Amino acid sequence: TSRMRPEDIVPLAFDGTHPVGLKPSSEWRFHRDILAARPEMGAVVHAHPIHCTAFALCGRQIPAVHYMIAAFGGPNVRCAPYAPYGTAELSELALVALKDRNVCLLANHGMIAAGERLEKALWLAVELETLCWQYAVALQVGAPNILSDHEIDSTVERFRGYGLNAAE
């Protein structure tokens, strides 16, 4: 089956220990470190979707080309510099890229989305892929307009009671 089952989930303590015979994801470290550094977050999603990863392969941040970027906490989506997967260095770089944000790209790798609940983290991951796709198409058409920091700050405030945030 292509669906994950509860027995596929590896319980992992914050000290990195896990049951014998089970192996956690190679990226367990940044999941743990994000949850430890950001107590307001309850879930971390990491993936390699096409458009997010394309910008990550180029080491490019995503500017405020659409007001939905405000859902990520600020006027851009940062791209953490490259570090090998599964390393403490990658985890540290991801934490810096996530400062005041709930998503980031990882150079030459993929993306991370963190939310208060798994539903929110998954929604953010999908929204980030959508924004990256829109930006990629816009770059083919021409030079996208970039919204001002003031406009995004205003939208961040307006989003506090909108959509998935309304239930929080």
C-alpha cells in the first residue's frame, strides 16, 4: 500500500534514542531541533516537491510575489545554505532560515513546513509548493511585481484570524 500505517512511525525521544530494530528518517535531527526550539510548533513536514525543490536547487529565496506569502510569517521564504542531509549543520541552518517563519527551503534539497498541528504544517507545505509553482510560471512570463514589506506585514496581521489560524 502507498499509505503510511501507525506501525511505520518510529517513536523518537528528544535525545535521539529510538526502539531497537527501527530506524528513523535521516532527517530526524531537524524535526527534533525545530520542535525543541519552537515550542509553539507541534508538527514538522519535510518533502521534496518539484517547484520548491527547483528553487532550492538554485539556492533562491521566494520574494513577496503574492500576498499568500504572509501565511509563512513574513515577506519572503528563505533558502538555507547547503549542508549534507541528516547533519547537525543542516539542522542549524534550517533553524536560522525558519527564524520568524514557519517554512523554508533547503539549498539543493527540499523544503520544511512547521505548524501548530499536523493539519497546519501540511497545509503550509502545499501552499509553499503552490507559491513556488506560481513564481516559476511568473518568471517565465516576465518580472513579477514584489509586494512591499508593509503590505505583507499588514497581511500577516489580517491572517491571524483567517483560515486555519481562526481555530487556533
